[in-house]
Amino acid sequence: MNKFYITTPIFYVNDKPHIGHAFTLVLADVTARYHRSLGEETFLLTGTDEHGAKIARAAERQGEEPQQFTDRVSATFSELAKILNVSNNEFIRTTDQEIHWPGVFKIWEAIKASGDIYESEYEGLYCVGHEAFMKKSDLQDGVCPDHQTKPEKIKEKNYFFKLSKYKKRIKEAYVSGAIMVKPASRANEVLAMLEDSEDVSFSRPRKDLEWGIAVPGDDAQTIYVWADALTNYLSAMGYGRNEDWQKWWPADTHVIGKDILRFHGIIWPAMLLSAGLELPKSLLVHGFITVENQKMSKTIGNVIDPVELVKKYGVDPVRYYLLREIPSTEDGDFSYKKLEDRYNGDLANNLGNLVSRVAKLIETKLEGELNFDGKFFDKEVRQKIEEAEQKYRRAVEEFRLHEALTHIWDLFGFANAHIDSHKPWEADQEGSHLLRTITSIVAIIVSGSRWLEPFLPETVEKISNTFGNNLRAYDVLRLAGQKFIVTKIEPLFPRLK
């Protein structure tokens, strides 16, 4: 059996999750569920990044100890994954000394054994928001463009990592396709950043950064937060504790936001090469979400809480909006109006209406029972299904999940139009016209449900219950002899008022 190992970034716990975190989670979840549907043994990892100066300062502002603070905030991320019905196999925390820390120690020693760690004095501009040093050329008007804060001037003696030693091999990995980046434009960004990359400060004096993992053999230094955090992709699988990680490594894909591309696209591959480990196979890079065309900001008061969204609209409508309205690899915009328009238009009027219409026809015209007979299968419908599946699978595999949903909904739209044009309610109960029309539309619902399951698993479960069958288990070409029994018709998505 093939394996598929996919990760989200581990989320920084300086504050509770917002809609951008929800977007990352559902993108990774759909990809994981899709690969499970192909019969691949799949592992989805998510978790939280809990060390660093920013965390320590956030805890201090709340009047809490760092561990107490991270325990509380990390729990909100773990709960969000459950609320969004994310199928993660593990939730890793970087403060977990039993699970995570052994892997950090092991990779540090492996890099050190390669002769790639050395001591040097460093003077530079440190952005606490990024937990990284920045160059003047990275700034805009003297401030970090992402955090709108002025970096701190720091001069200190640290351990350094010889990243420059691996620049050529990293470039070869991208050019050869050993590491695939989607969208392709982000690969060009990585190559441009690589040209400008230097050795990396790999530790901070412990007197200045106590909240973190001490360097092995030197308690006066704390391991660089990103060296600690990136290792989670290995430590969660057993690296440093047992040999289980070898079953899953290399990662098949890291799902990340565009703001952490440099860390995953350059520093992480360099660490792996130094430690003698295989490189990840791909990076799936998504954009940012604005709110009514404004950047999310506590000051403005427009930060969207995904938990509250789910409470108001339901989990699958929120998943659908994020996956359909926000392009998978580009920036997108959130508004309540757009969400409600998608809900009423796509979910209630299109899919919900289709399922209830067909269920009602089976109930009233066929006494609640449809025996699927291939000879009544409309050829035009078969062709539409086959064409839609090709487009759907291509879109998912190219990380264009919003387009994959478009192809599913185009098919549902065709099904509604097919019912309108063929008017099966006018046929008598025994008529072949009636059976051919209903059978054809059920075939569309079965196919669409199978493809929709990674996106809206709860909805597909409800559709299956309506027809008394696990529709996800069926291939439309193997439906002959199957029985569909309608016992209860409930609206999938009651219209919003």
C-alpha cells in the first residue's frame, strides 16, 4: 500500500486561532482525505509552535507563566481542528519534552556531526514576530512589512548553521523537480531567496531567550526557534525516539502559508541535507485572507473567529466557503455576505434542492425505492460524469481545490437542469422515461458525493442517509443491482433568512 504523509505548519500560539488558520487546516484535510479515498495509507499532522520571545512576552502580558499560557492557547488550536472535522492523526506540541524534544536534540547533533555548526558573533536586526533576523533590504520604511514593527538591533555570540554549504544542492532539488512547489510561481520565489541566503544564526543567548530548548551541551544558549519548530515534522513520527519515522519520511507535502516559504523552502531542506535525511517531496503554498479587502487586525477589530462562524453557519458551510471562495494558492477575501450567498445559492438551492427533489421523486413515483438498473443509464449523463471526474481529479492533484469544487457543482447544476428539461414527474410509474431520468440523476449524486466527501464529509453522510446507502463506497459504473431506499427527507441546508 502506498503511503501519503502531509503536514500543516505548526501554528504559533501567541494568540487564539483566526480564519487563516482554519483555511490552512481544511486545505490539508481535503488533500489528506482525497489520498485516503485512493486507498493510500495517509497520515495528517498538525500542531502548535510554542517557544520563542514572542510567546514569552504574550504570556507576560496575560500575567501567566509561559507553560500555562501555551497549554491554554494550544488547546484552542487542537479544538479548532476537531470543530472543523479535520482528520489529523496527531497533534504535536513543541513543549512536549517526551515526544518532540528528543528529535530536536538528535537533528542538532546530526548537523553538528556534519561540521555545520560553528560559533560566531552576530549583529543584526531581529524581528520578534518572525523570530528571525532580517536584512535592511527586507524592511519597508524601516519596519517588517508583515508585522509592521521595527526590528530590534541585537549583537550577540551565537551558534551558526552553514546553510550556504547547501545552496547548490537545494537549487538542484527545485530545478530537477525533486521538490515540487505549487503554485510554480512560488518555486521562482524560493530560488530568488536562495541566491540571497547566508548562514543562519542557530541559537540565542539563554539570558535573552529562556523560553525554548537549550543547546545540547551548552545551557547558556537556546536553540533557534525555527530549528526547533521545523523538526516537528520528524519528531512527531518518532525521530529521536524510535525508527517509526522511517515508514513515513520523507513528507509527501508540507502545506504552508506564503509568509513562511523561506523557512520551509530553504532552511528546512538545508537542515535535512546536513543531517543526511531525505528532502520533502512538495510544498503546497497558499495565500492570505483579507476581510472585506482589509488585512485582519485586532486594532481594526475585523479578526474572524472560525469557531463562531461554525456555531452560526455549521461546519460544512464554513469549509465549503473557504475551499470554494478562496483560491487555494492565492490571496482571497472573506465577507459574511459572500458566505451567505454561497450558502443559499450553492448549498441550499443547488445541492440541497437536487437531493430533496430526487428523493421526493423516488418517494412519490417509485414508492420510496429505486433499483438501479444500468440499462436505464442515460448516455449523456454518463459522459458528463466521466468528463467531470477527469477535471475534478486534475484540479485536486494540482492543488486547485476551489476549481475541483467548481467541477462538482457544475455537474450538480447539470443534474438540476436535466430534471427540469425531462420532467420525470409527468411520467407514469412504470415508464422507462421516469426510470431513466431518476437513475441518471442518482448516478450524478452518487458520483458527486464520492468526490465531495473530502471537502464536506458531514454533508455526504447526510446524503447517504437520505438514500439508505453509503454513496461514498460506490463507483457509478458498478451501480447495477444496487437499491436506494428513501426513508426520510430532510433539507441539507435550510435557507438562511
